[in-house]
Amino acid sequence: MATHHRQNPTARRKVQVSYVIRDEVERYNRSGVNALQLDHSLNRLFTAGRDSIVRIWNVSQHKQDPFIASMEHHTDWVNDVVLCCNGRTLISASSDTTVKVWNAHKGFCMSTLRTHKDYVKALAYAKDKEQVASAGLDRQIFLWDVNTLTALTASNNTVTTSSLSGNKDSIYSLAMNQMGTIIVSGSTEKVLRVWDPRTCAKLMKLKGHTDNVKALLLNRDGTQCLSGSSDGTIRLWSLGQQRCIATYRVHDEGVWALQVNDTFTQVYSGGRDRKVYCTDLRNPDIRVLICEEKAPVLKLELDRSADPPPAIWVATTQSSVNKWSLKGHNFRMSGDYDNDCAGSITPLCTQPEQVIKGGASIIQYNILNDKRHILTKDTNNHVAYWDVLKACKVEDLGTMDFDEEIKKRFRMLYVPNWFSVDLKIGMLTITLEENDCFAAWVSAKDAGFASQDGADPKLNFGGLLLQALLEHWPRTHVGPMEDDDIEMSQVNGEPENRVVTKGNGYFLVPPHTPVIFTEAGGRTLFRLLCRDAGGETESVLLNETVPQWVVDVAVDKNMPKFNKIPFYLQPHSNSGAKTLKKDRLSASDMLQVRKVMEHVYEKIINAETESQTPNSPNNDKTREMDKEEDIAALAEEKIELLCQDQVLDPNMDLRTVKHFIWKSGGDLTLHYRQKFP
């Protein structure tokens, strides 16, 4: 299903095109997992995080492969999710500035809410009222009625919502009590702000933390609030008394995640120090180190199927999610604590009870100088080799020296930059922008596209790629057949699409490749899979969204002009020839040195020879013989071309010479001299 943000299609806006190089089914979380929700009745865990994908897992014990499905629609980190309507509906919040509503049982996106203007960082849920709140970096809090959201359709998708304003800084945490009578926000402002969501009235501001408030929880009736902060403390607040009534110094570093038991007597906490503790709120000296993770803790989710909770799920900045057992431990009786130093406590668990294994994410890349291939290194230190044009991995190279491999694959060939790379979701996201996209012209031979007739046409990487990405969009198909033609072709046994040319004739991209149209500010306008561009709805939305610079190339097949390069051509100082008047020449920057050598031989050397012997009886004969000779071969035999006193390879093109050999400012200067036997 496609994501779209309707705007006036005639409005002039800068639109860029991105696509993700990935597997058809992404079975494993990549990068960190920001959010968890457990559906106890179906034994399903929902995870969401930095690879933009929400996944559903079967967490029944001893399940060989827990993966059920992936829910894909977001184009940036998913920062929070909540399960509503007894597990039927999932709401997600993302850095792509949207909130999405999903059918949690079937795994598809029902609607997209575009009210926020910046990253949406946190959600809160009032179960008794089926109300959800969302907040983020735009400092706004919006309240949504879940039943209204689930009734949205494609034609009826305008939602009115109430908003709570007053935050001075970006909001990172949000909580609403089950009854929907209190809402609290935490931000970089270091204060807790409290509202009544029924009237949208501001109730109070609670001061005490000295850093960003990253986690919030409310008790059922909304009289008490727990907060976790980057200042390393957990605070318990009485909303009736409007003050902090207890401060818990359990962690060595920032507290990023909190969960509480149903009776609001024990708090589970995790954060930057990688430790998960359970602390008794009535007696802070009673606390247990449950486990120590391998990376900072981002989210906790209690298994609430029993009381006391039998287990806790922990998500971190790494991609695996661990379930730690809480069984058989009476926290009230525990004497296993240390008042002075939380760091010295022995963990209750050393091995997780269950692991949802994550995948590796790409953390380093190098665009090779052919500007077509990329080398990457992932979190497992594995190196891989990718093809940007075909949007696929070419080869897994395993563990090896990354820098050495870059050197090994270097070619003395200069191609201008024409795309940018982003690793934010742990996969390669390639972005094309109007200003640079068409900079890279290459010869078919240099690009590895051999033609059968021996010709070596010039290809534009950006143009060809856009044609491949939009291959399934009907508007890009040239010469559609008339009904009569189709009937005739069927009679003759010819393929129906005989005269329809799709794509670019050189390469394809995988049909599952996500293509994303984004406004220059980063707001997603439309996301679809490559293969779905032929769908009825998608075609209409593409007509509205695809910018003119893409239409020119993909639909009208108008390739951009070649790049020109100015240069000067002079005799070499030791050639004995006198310096010429400095004429500024201009040619395609892909012109080979060989062609310049032919020009020198034919227009300068020959011209000089002829002018010196004007009355020679053999002159006409010589001229004819010269014309019959292979000028190219003669030029290479008799002429040398130099740049910065380095003899040039005839196969090099001018931009390669300028980039690798000239290396100075100003116009390129080439020198020629005759080779003497």
C-alpha cells in the first residue's frame, strides 16, 4: 500500500527521489529497536525501530522461527508503538513526521496522520477511553480518538483532533493514565508538564530533573507519576501535592526506559548503563539487578500475563530483543542489594530466556570511484559489494580489511558524484536530487554494458536509473499498442508488448525496491514499491508527485546534455615548437585523450608540415596518402600528450585527466610533442 501526502501538484517544491537497497522480505530488526508491545492473548510481540519497519513475532516458547510479518510504510525510524482495541489496532509514531494506524492482526496500514511537522517521538494510550496522544520535536501534543481513526477510509480521511500546546522544547516522552484524565509530557526543557486531556487545560509544571526527561509512567487514577531522565535519576511525583516525593539513584547513567507493575509498587528501569533494575518504590534500598545487556537499553515491556510478572522484554541500540525471566524471585525478601554502589550487584539472570535475533546493520560505506559500486561494512564487521544501478548486493566479502579492499578496487576513471547515501535505517538508502542526478555520463564500455554491435554509446547513470525505478509506471511506456495491433500480434503469435518499451534497455531494479518521493525538508510525499507503480491508485498519485525533472527523463526520454570541459592545448616546452596563441578549446568532458591526439596530428602537425613545403610536387599525393592512412594509429605513433609533465594514456578521458593529474584550479592545460625515433 502506498503512502501519500496530498498537496497542490502545481505548487513548486523541491522533490528528491530515494530508494532502499534491500531484501524482498526483511526478516530481522536492523539497528536499534525503539519500541515494544506485547499482545498476551495471541502471544505476539510487536517490535519497531531504526530500520523503519514494524515486525510481528510469535513468542510462544520453542518456536523455531518466530517471524510472522513485517509492516512497512514508514520511511524513517519508528520511535514508538501502542496496541489498542484489545490488540486489533496498532498506532505507530515515526521520525518521518507521521503517525500511522495499522490493522494489527492482518498487518496492513489503514491510514496516515500528517498533523505533526517534525519527528514524532512518543505515544501515550488511555485504554478505558480508547484515546491516543502523540508528541515530538514540533513541541505539539495531539489527542486522537482511536475508534475514529480505525473508521477512516481513503475518501474520508480528514481527522479533527484537539491539541495541547505550551511545551517550550522538543518532547521525548509522554504518558496518559488508563482513565484518560491526565496527560504528562517530558522534554529537553527538564520539566514535566501536566494537562487535563478532557478540557485541554494546563494543570501544572513539575521541576526537579536536570536533563532531558526520556520516560514517563502514570498510575491508573493519575495521582502519581514516575519519570526517568538523562540525569541518571528516577523520580516519583505526587500530582496532588504538585511535587517530587522520592528520587531513586539506581543507575550510573541516563534512564531511558521505565515499566511498572500493576500495583505501582515496583519500577523496572533501563538506560545508557545497559543495566535493567527492579526497584521497590516504597523502600528504594530494595532493588535487584535483573540483567546486564550488551548495549544501552531503549525500551522495556513487562509480560503482564500474571502477577508478579513472569518476564520482561528488553530492546536496546542493538538489533536483538531479549526476554529475561523474573520467575521465582521475591523482590520484597531480597537482601541482594548494595546501598552505595548499584554497579556491584550480581545480576539475577545471566542468560536471556528467549532471544529474537536481530540482523546486522550497515555502519560504514565507501562509494567507489566508478560511482556505481559501494563497499560497506556492517555491525558484524562483514564487508559487502553493492551495485547502485541494479539496486542489489553483488557479493558478500566476509570479514576483511575495508580500506585495503577500497584500494584494491580503485580504477583510474573519474565519474562525477550523482547520488548521496544515507545509513540511518541500517540499509543503503540512495537519494537523487535534481542538481546532481545527471552529472554522471559514462561510456557503455566503461560501465560494463557491452553492446552486441560493437558501438560504445554514452550513458547517463541517473537518467537510466530513474527509468528503471519507474519502469512499471504506465506513463513511462512508449508506443502503446492499439486494440487491432494486439489482436494481430496474438494471431501471429507475437508477444503483446511488442512495441512497448519499458525501463532503459540496460538493467532492471528488483521489483520489491521501495521508491520514496520526499520534499527537500525531509517530509515524505509518497512511498511505494517499484512493482506497484502500475496500480490504479499509485499511478494517479505518481502523476501528482513525480517532479518535472524526473518526468523529462523517465516519461519523455529526454536525456540531459553532456558536460563540457574547457582546456588549452600547447606545444611542450622541449618540443622546439613555438607557443601558440592561447585559444580556449571546449569539448565533452568524456572525450578521450586519443581524440585530442588525432586533432593535434591532423590540424596542427600536418598543417605545419604542409605550410613548410607548399610547392612540393608530392604534396597533393602525400595529402591523399595521409587521408588513406589510419589517422588514429599515426597519431598514437607520432604524438605524445602530457599534463603536468605526465604522459597521458590515450584511453583516459578529459575529466579523469583533470581530476587525477591536473588537480589545480583554472582551466586544464595539455601539452603535446612529437615522438622522435
